[in-house]
Amino acid sequence: KAHIQGNLNMGQSRKDLLNIIAALIPYIGYPRALNAIAVLDSLTL
């Protein structure tokens, strides 16, 4: 959560972070990617 908030504070958009999470799916797995998207949603919506 802190890393996502830090990236948002540095000016990255929600779309940029979603693209990064999507690119990481093969490495971190789908369940962790869903968790990351849920955290991103909680901070941006």
C-alpha cells in the first residue's frame, strides 16, 4: 500500500500503475495482482 501511495505521490497515474501490475502478472501471479488492484482501487476511487 505504501509503495502504491508513493508512486501516486510522485505523479504516476492510476492507468500507469494498472499497466505495471498487468505486466507483473506472470511474475507475481494472478491472486497477488488482484490484491494489488484492490489496494490501488482503495487509494484512487
